[in-house]
Amino acid sequence: MGVSVFDYHMEESSVRNKIILNKNLFSFLIEGGKEVYYGKQHDKLTGNQFLILSEGNCLMTETTTVQNRYRSLLLFFDVQVLEKFVKLNRLVITKSSPEPYLVLEYDEYLRFFVKSLSDHKIASSFLPNFLESKLFELLYYLISKLGTSFLYSFMLRPGGTQNQFREIVENNSLKKLSVEELAFLSNMSLSTFKRQFKEIYHTSPAKWFLKQRLQFAAVLLAQENKRPIEIYEELGFESLSSFIHSFKTEYGTTPRQFQP
């Protein structure tokens, strides 16, 4: 089926789940919170936002409300149905810098659209045509607000380049993601990720990320006058003593002595 819908409910929060998207996805947040890591991007959604994600690998955190409720309406659609929409309407899609996802704001129309989609009582025999028509309705509306260029990102097949690899690594260098999670975001096995990392950065991921964290620590200490106890957890160190030891190994002095 080119278009499908799933009303997703959850009663317990989940942290950085590995999500493999085989189709593009509208993720309409209804209750709870959502955080996404995808490629070089990272966003936390408010209750007034929703996502369009391209097919590929991402990490997703979903948090319940104080009443232990989480709900999102998921509208999946493949590249073929999007190409059908473009051809049907004779659209010219301008090439742009591809983005793995877009964060958009709800308005009155979009909230009504989500409610009408979640409340549908369509017989299964008519469901494929109904869902395709609803997707097209949504796309018409978004084009009227955004133009057609946003569609370009969702007509591409996933594929990595060395520049994309660098963007994923360097834009997530302070995000506390594991090497396994970064490999997943890069659509690579762990061994392939480590091998490519070594080829590009000429060191191991552990050594490179430690150096990035310590360089950022030096900025916080020298330019923002932060105290070591205020920043060690933010930088991903398990204890203050391990931070001080690593900092002294790198800079030859303690964090306190480093400060002007």
C-alpha cells in the first residue's frame, strides 16, 4: 500500500529508539513529547508542531504526559505515490539542499485534518483510495503555504556521501550519542563506521569525541567562566574526577587552574 495510517499510543516513555523508516512519514504529535535525531539534525517538538520525515534511519525519544499518555498519528507514504502526485499536477520541483525532516507548525486546518484522519470510518475496501486522497489533500495545502521545493527531500532515496558522514559526526559531536547510534544514523554497520571514521579523522571515535568535549569545556571555562561542577555532566563525563583527570591529561593543568 502506497499510503498507510497508524494511530500510535504508548504509556511509557522511550529514549532514543532506533527507527528504520522504509517510507516517508508525517508524524502528527497529539499527546506527549517527541525528540528526533536524524542525520545532522536534532529537534525537540512542542505540542504545536509535527514532523515530515524522509525514509532512512533516525533516533527518536517519545515522552508521556504526567497522565502517562503518548499519542501520535502516523501517516506513511512511499516515493512512488509522491511521484504520482507530482506527475498528476505537473509540478516542477526545484532541487534544494535535502533535509532528512521538516518541523512544521499546526494551524486550525491541520488540527482538523488530523482529527478527520484519525476518526475515519472507511471500509477496508475503500481505504487505499481514501488515504491517498487524504495525503493529496494535505500536500495541496502544504504547497499552498510552503511552495513545492520542500517535496524534493522526500523524493530521494537514502544514500550516504563523505560530506554527509562528516555532517552527522560533527553536528552530533556534543550530543552524547554512542558510536553505535551514530553508525545507525549513518546507515552503516559499526565496523564500517569505525573504518570510515579512521580514514577521515585519523583516530578512533572515542579519542576524537573526547577531544571535542574537552575543547568545548575549555571554551566554557575560559569564556563563560563556568565552574567544573556545572559542566561535567553536560559534557558526558560520569564524574567530576574523571572530567578533571581527562582535562589535565589534555591541557596539562586542572580546569580551575585553566581559568583566567
